[in-house]
Amino acid sequence: MPSSEAILHFIWKYKLFSLLGLYTVDGEQIQILQSGIHNMDSGPDFFNGKVKIGETLWAGNIEIHLKSSDWLKHKHNTDKAYDNVILHVVWDHDAPIYRTDKTLIPVLELKDVVQTSVLENYELLIANNYWIPCEAQLPFVDDFTKSQCLDRMLIERLEDKASAIKSIYQTTNSSWEDTFYTVLARSFGFKVNALPFELLAKNLPQLILAKHKNSAFQIEALIFGVAGFLDFNFEDEYPKELKNEFQFLRAKYQLSVLDVSLWKFSKTRPDNFPTIRLAQFAGLILQSEHLFSKIINIQNKKGFGTLFISLPTNNYWETHFRFDKNVENKSVNMGLSSIDNLLINAIAPLLFFYGKETGTKRLVDLALNLLLEIKPEENQIVRGFRQSGVKAGNAFDTQALIHLKKSYCDLKKCLNCGIGLKIIKKQQDD
């Protein structure tokens, strides 16, 4: 017997059984005209199915169980929502089932009409402990199937990111400029400091920053002060002056200050220290007015890159990674990989969301094309798929692979994956 009803849903949805010579357990011939629409909520498993039983054409819902008696176990026999079920599809028929009005429900038993290879292929995927369930079979899946699957994964990932951006959009009173400011700030922190950067944006409205666009010093004082990095006694003159300026600005705007312990330095390269990212963020704010309006009018990756490639920062950061800690001269410009990270995690999702919300197809296409222009990311997931024969040519592919691994492979949702579908159906298709 199959290990779960999910595989039976899959078998029914894709008609992975012989459609010729089908009969109910009572000997009436069945023709399946429409499997119905898979219902992922409460109620019958498939809506609006259509079957012909004997000489009668039936339209209604389909319910699926491992055993017929599961109908009673799930108490459907007392639930009128199941009275419009026209066919009960089971693996093993072990009891007659009736609607609440005592009429008998026709039953189709699958165990003798499903090819064993379908179940075997499914169990091979679900039962193993490989890095991904299809690790052994993936190299033999055709490139077209893989490509189609990755296209779907990328769109799903962008939809997920767009949903997160929508939550921010709703908290900013539907302000696109404020939404972009918050999303961009979060991305400046990368994963490790995303949260404190987002809190910084919420505690320091860009309307306040806009009032000081003519003073790089005041912009830096506001950003480092609200971030919590100026509540110390310093030796260097630069942070001392920032602290004094921020004390005045803090009182003027009644600003809240973050707990500096929120910022993480461990497991982070010095070039990515939050102090360096904050200095770069200050540079972006300083040189960019109506930034969101600029973003939606840029046409390609090169245009976006020019926004971040050389941000104006105080020369103090050419010899420091942290306040009062001197180092040899270094570049404070953002590296190309950091810029790509911002484009992948902030710019592309925001363009996608804005394009969807406003019906601007050009911006949706721009988001996708931007990812196609960016070099593939390098991480554990990308390396793992490469070892299994799936090579990523760009950030479009790597973002898709990340979504595939986290949302499908790790959860063993092979029945919802195009690659899993191909593997499970393999001998049937052959």
C-alpha cells in the first residue's frame, strides 16, 4: 500500500493508471472525462470532476483515500459537504460508503490498475536520505524538464520576495519611496545584518535624511547614531564629532537608537562589517535623490551598477573598519559581488513587485533580464546541484536552485516538482 494519500492524489491528477477497461467495485464501467481541480483546502480532494459510470454522466467532486473506511475515520459520513462526491477513489476497498442521505457512493479501486513502477519511483525519492531526494536520478532527467522546472522556481522565488515587500509597502502607507528605502537598507546588511538595517530604516525616516542631503557629515551622524554606534567614548576625532552632532540631531527629531549588540561582526569579512556597510549606505543616501524614481527608469545591469560602484564615503573609512581601530589603506568601494547581491535581493524583487502591482510588464521583464545578466552566485546549494549535473549560468538559475532546494527538496515535495513528476512517471512515459 502507498505510504500516503498524496501519491494517490498525484496518480489521479495525472491519470497514471490504465484508462481502458475501468470498472467500479460493483462492476460498472467508468470513463474519466475530467479529473477535476485539486483542492488544497478543506473539503473534497478534487472539485468539478466529470465521469461516466455505466450510461450515466456525473459531474461533481472526487474524494480520495488509501482505504474506503477512511471515509468513516475522517467523519465524512456526517458531513454534508461530501454529499456531492460522485466517485470515491481508493487504493483498497474495504467497506461500502454512503452519503448522508444513505445513497451508495461508487468506488474505483486503484491497486490493480496502477503500474507498480509509479509507486516504486515515488518511494525511492521519499525514503532516501540523499542531499536531494532525486540525487541518483537527476543526471538522467532531460535538460528541457530541468529548464522548465527552474523557470517555475524562479518565478515562485520572486513571488515570495514580492510578498515580503508587499508587507513592507503596507506599513509605509503605500509609499514606494519608503518601501524601496527599507528594502534597500535591509539588503545592505546581507543576511547577517538584515534585521538591524531594516530597523534602522524604520527608526530613521528618509524624510529626515532628506533635510540634510547637503551635509555628508550630518547624514553620517544620523545613520551611525541611530544604528547605536555613537554611544561610546572615542579617541579619534571623527567619531567624537559625529557623536556631538548626533546628540543635537537626536534631540531635535526625538530619534530612537538601536541596541548596538544587534549588529554582528563575527563570521563576516572586514569589508562587510556593518560599520563599512553603514558608511556606504550613507554615501548612497547622500548622492541619490528620488532614488526609486531613478531605479524604475534604468534599463540594464550596467545602469544599476553605476548607482553603487563608487559611493561617496568619508575618507576615515579608508584606514578603518571600526571606530578607533586603525588599519592600512584600503578601498571602501563596494565590490562587484556585493553590488550583484543588492541587485539580486533588492532591485530585481522590487522591480518585479512594482511591475506586478502597477501592471507594468516592462519592469517585470526587466527584473528577469537583470537576473539573467548577473553572474551565478556561489554557495553550498549551487555547488551541490553542480555536483549532480545541474550547472547554473546566471543568477536567474542560482535563485531558482535555491528555491528548489529550500521549498521542495528539503521538504520532499517531489509530487509538486516538475523534475519529481518526470522521475515518478518515467517508466509510464517510456
